[in-house]
Amino acid sequence: MAAVGLVLISHSQKIVSGLHDLIRQVITDVPIELAGGTEDGAIGTSVDKIMKAIQKADAGAGVLVFYDLGSAKMNAEMVAEMLETDQIIISEAPLVEGAYVAAVESNMGKSLEEVNEAVKKEF
Amino acid sequence: MAAVGLVLISHSQKIVSGLHDLIRQVITDVPIELAGGTEDGAIGTSVDKIMKAIQKADAGAGVLVFYDLGSAKMNAEMVAEMLETDQIIISEAPLVEGAYVAAVESNMGKSLEEVNEAVKKEF
Amino acid sequence: MEIDVQTAISWLNKANEKMQAEKDYLTKLDQETGDGDHGINMARGFSEVENKIANGNYETCADVFKDTAMTLMSKIGGASGPLYGTAFLRLSTALKGQDPVDEKAFAQGVQAALEGIQQRGKASVGEKTMVDVWQPIAAYLQETSAIEAAQLEKIAKEAMEATKDLIATKGRAAYFKERSKGAIDPGAASSFYLFSALAEVLKEAK
Amino acid sequence: MEIDVQTAISWLNKANEKMQAEKDYLTKLDQETGDGDHGINMARGFSEVENKIANGNYETCADVFKDTAMTLMSKIGGASGPLYGTAFLRLSTALKGQDPVDEKAFAQGVQAALEGIQQRGKASVGEKTMVDVWQPIAAYLQETSAIEAAQLEKIAKEAMEATKDLIATKGRAAYFKERSKGAIDPGAASSFYLFSALAEVLKEAK
Ligand SMILES: Nc1ncnc2c1ncn2[C@@H]1O[C@H](COP(=O)(O)OP(=O)(O)O)[C@@H](O)[C@H]1O
Ligand SMILES: Nc1ncnc2c1ncn2[C@@H]1O[C@H](COP(=O)(O)OP(=O)(O)O)[C@@H](O)[C@H]1O
Ligand SMILES: [Mg+2]
Ligand SMILES: [Mg+2]
Ligand SMILES: [Mg+2]
Ligand SMILES: [Mg+2]
């Protein structure tokens, strides 16, 4: 069975790239896609990057999305609406700490709802 | 009057470097020092980096420390004990979100205790 | 007065002109309590909009506004991207099937845009955001029997200036709490330029 | 039996030998519910310790253990750095002014080291950490009237193996909750090697 995918959104490409390194030391089998920085790599977020990341991270078990600042959340919500699926949840947990927990939980084979609940419980 | 300094500790150099970029867009006048990765830049933390960062970030108003995972906290606590000062507080707030709030609060000229309390209140 | 494809395009081009001219000012406003990129965001976004619609062959205003929405969404890396993007998307949807657009339909479209901004950003009036300009403009357009350009501009301007005394409770400025008081909200300012561009275009079209 | 500078150095060198030999095994254990670096951390840390003390000119065990502590702290990038670092620092402090160290003083030193680990990591017995090995060892050393090497090793080994059935509630393994059951805790394993090295050195010294 496919594992719940994670999408890490940050205004900074470096933040999500480093977070990816951190998680990959521990969890290798969970789909993780990054959407860091704007189209041209500046500080900000990109709807197109977020859209592609969400599509790529969904291996059939849905996607849990983590973000840093509020404007990234707005972009994520817009993408979720465009994709018209209920297989995307935007987590309100802190980016680094939340994504780390989610990776471990997803790796246990839990469902999207279960991973989201497990993450919620930690924060 | 000096502003409360921030120290950002992460297992990943990239995470704190990106977080620094993010905060510096908004707040330029608060001392921020980074302690990311091990001595040789691998994933992990370094007591020596943390020690230097804390000493450098203290401009006279104390230092608020943010970290990602528990072992980074142990290292930070060890440094705080070695430096034998009560001008260091290790924040339990999430790294990215907490440090962003702290930078804004420190920039308002608040004291170490006040910045720490303001950050606590947000999480 | 009616709004046709040409008026819509002129509006957006005029808006771009203003965003370019006020780029530094918008950035300066955003430096007060934000990340200092609002001028860059708006100048980039609207210049891409002008390019995009210059190359299009449009039959309806709805199509013009849809491309505007998509361009702003994908080219702006900050909060104003999804917010203005959603606004123009809702405007486009509301105007679908009507061309040229009469004042009543346009008023309803702007009301839909306002609601889109509020749905996206969860801000009410008084939270020191662009909503504080869009709301009185939407109200005026719905109340009036004939849009007066000067009145439209005046309402937008006063609404923008009134954001000065507000405390931000949404967006990045909210981190500054009481300190956010004293400066005009950047998004309110860019919204003023948008409606002031509309006022000018409507005046010329008369 | 007494522990002098030479015994202390032999202990640490023997421990290094074991950490090098078991590097892959420790890493494998840490891959189960951690980040897979415990073997690397211990091999690196103790090899640096061996280098450091080879170049020193020590008059007391306390000084040997102090350099050991400082080296482990600064050369290990994970939790085991501050934990073993604190342990050896407390051992060093407890032994200050006594040389050679008699069994009673050494037992008190190990007890102080255990307390240091617990203060640093906030773990109690049963949380599937190195504490689960250090605690019974400290207890044995304090109870016995004469340290028996075989008994020391046996206690450490059994304590390490008992961590298999525990659920981790401290450290990275705690993220895995019930899934952390079934494998030996890496830090418990490295602690076993440390005390097994001590047992061998004490046996030889007899
Ligand atoms: N939640 C929100 N609801 C409505 N408007 C918002 C919200 N957040 C931000 N804004 C508007 O966006 C403007 C800032 O835009 P911009 O600087 O481009 O984005 P960012 O803050 O991401 O850098 C603010 O001045 C405000 O008018
Ligand atoms: N809070 C703690 N208290 C006691 N021991 C701990 C604690 N956290 C971790 N450990 C020990 O450290 C070991 C892991 O060490 P290591 O892999 O070197 O560090 P990291 O987990 O940072 O990669 C665990 O197996 C456990 O024995
Ligand atoms: Mg901005
Ligand atoms: Mg921005
Ligand atoms: Mg490890
Ligand atoms: Mg590690």
C-alpha cells in the first residue's frame, strides 16, 4: 500500500531542502516533495511549484502539506481547491517538527487522516 | 539599548541558513547567529558552533535559543551551563515559526524574558 | 456605462503603469511591518499581466480577467498573489457569459471578488488589509445607479488612508501588533492604485 | 582493585577498539528507529578520545576523563555526544583529588555519571535508553565489595538485551512509539561495549 505523501512548502528553498535531508536520514520510503522559494528561487512561494509537488507526492494515499508562513498556506489552499480532491490536508503543525513526525507516522502505513491526527496530537 | 540576540540551532546548516534569509527580509537589526550541522557540515549539531553562536549573539541583552530536535537541545543546555549565565533561554517553540516571532519581538526592544514570553504565547 | 474587452485591457494596463510608478513606495510601506517586497510583487505581477493579455485574442472580459488571475497567482511569490489572483478569478467567473458587462453585473463581480479575498485570507473589515479598500468599493458599486469615476477614486483613497490608524491582525504585519499602527497597509495602497486606474479608464471611456 | 591513569587509558582504548569493531552493528541498530549514525558517532568519538589521550601527560584519572568528556562532547554530532560527554565529566569531577581511584570512589563516580546522563536527557529507567544499562551497573558497583569483571559484563549485557522489549519514550526512537519495540537500543548497546571494555581491562589488571 502506498504511503501518505508529504509536501514541504517554505518561502526558502534552503529550509525545505535541509528539512528533506534531515527526514531522509530517518525515513526513506515516504514520498516527500519540496516547494521552496519562488519560481526564480527568491524568498516567497510559487503556486506552480506547490501544484507540481502535491501531484508528485500523491502515490495514491493522499498528501499532507506543511508550510511556514500564512501566505504559503493561502497558495496551498488555492492549489487544493484547483485539484478538487479531498486527498489533500494542509497541516497547521510547525513545518520542521511537524513534517518530521509525519514522515515517521506515514512510514508506519497510516492513512492520511491518521497521520494528520497523530501530528496534531504532538503540537 | 542592545536587542535580544537569537541563536538558531538545527541539525541542518541549510535549514538555519534559509531561516536566516527569511527573517532578514523583515528584521535587520537583531543579532542572529547560526549553529547548523556538525563541525564538518554533516547532519547533526556541534557544541562548539553553539557555544560560539551564543557568545556572538549576546550583545548585552541575552540570547534566546531555538532548536529543531531534542539532541540539539541537550547540546544547547550543556553550553548554557558551561557559560554560567542566566542570560540564555532555550525556547521550546518551533524553530522556524518561533524564531520569526522572536525576531519581530526583539526588534521592538523587549527584554529576554519578554521576548520569550511573547513567543510562548504564540504556540 | 459598459465595460468591454478593450476597457478591461486598458484598466489592467493603466494599473500596471501605476504599480511600476509606485513600486518603490509600495515597497517602502511593506518595509515598515512586512518583508519589503510588495512593490516588487505588484510591479512584477502586473507587468506579466500586461504581457500576457497583449498576446491574447479576447472575446470576453471574463477571459481577460481569468488570464489576469492566473498570471498574478503564478507570478507573485507573496500573499498578494493568491489574494489578487482569487479576486480576479471570482470577477471572471461572475462575468461569464455577459459581454459587454453592464454596471450592475460589474458591481456584482467586484462583490464576488471581495468575497474571494475574504475567503482566501479570512480577514474582515478593520484588520488592516486590502479588504479595507475592496469592501467600501464593492459597496459603492452596488449602491450607485451610475458609477462616478471621481467618487470611485475618492472612496478608494479614503479607505486606503484609513488603514493608517488600524492595528494589523492578518498577514505578516500582524506579527508587529500595536506597532503596525501608523503606516498605510501596502495591500490597501496597491488596491487603491488598482481602483484609481479603473476610475481613470472609466473617465476616458465616457 | 584500584584504577590508575594507565587503567583508565587502557579502558578508553579498549572501548575505542570495540566501537570500531561494532560500528556497523551500532549503526544498524540506529537505523531501526533512529537516523542510523550511532555507530559513526561512537566510532568517531572514541577514536578522537584515543588520539587525544595518547598525546596527553596525565597525572590523574580525573584529567583523563575530563579530556574524554570534552572530546566526546565536541566530536559527536548527536544525542550521544552530550550524554556520554556529561557522564565522563561527572565521573571526572567525582574523582578529583583521588588517585589511584579505589573501587568505592569509582562506584560513586559512575553513580554521578548516571545522574549526569539523567539530568541531561531527562530519562528514567525503562525508557529504552543508555540509562537502562548505566543504572544497573552503577547499582552493582555500589553494592559489591569487590568488582568482579565477569559479573560486571554480565549485568551490562543483560541490561542491554532487556531494552529490546521496551518502548522508547525518549530520544529519536520515541517518534516510533510501539514500533520501537523489538530491537536493542543503540545507546544501550554502546554502553554495554563501554562496560565490557572496562571488565576486560579490570580482568587483565588483576
Ligand atoms: N490574510 C489576509 N487577508 C487579506 N489581505 C491580506 C492577508 N494577508 C496579507 N494581505 C494583504 O497582502 C499585503 C502584503 O502583500 P505582499 O507583501 O505582496 O505579500 P507578503 O506579505 O507575503 O510578502 C498586505 O499589505 C495585505 O493588504
Ligand atoms: N533523552 C535521552 N536520555 C538518555 N539517552 C538518550 C536520550 N536520547 C537519546 N539517548 C540515547 O542516545 C542514543 C542515540 O544516540 P545517537 O544515535 O548518537 O544520537 P542521535 O539520536 O542524535 O542520532 C539512543 O539509543 C539512546 O540510548
Ligand atoms: Mg510583503
Ligand atoms: Mg513576501
Ligand atoms: Mg542516531
Ligand atoms: Mg544523529
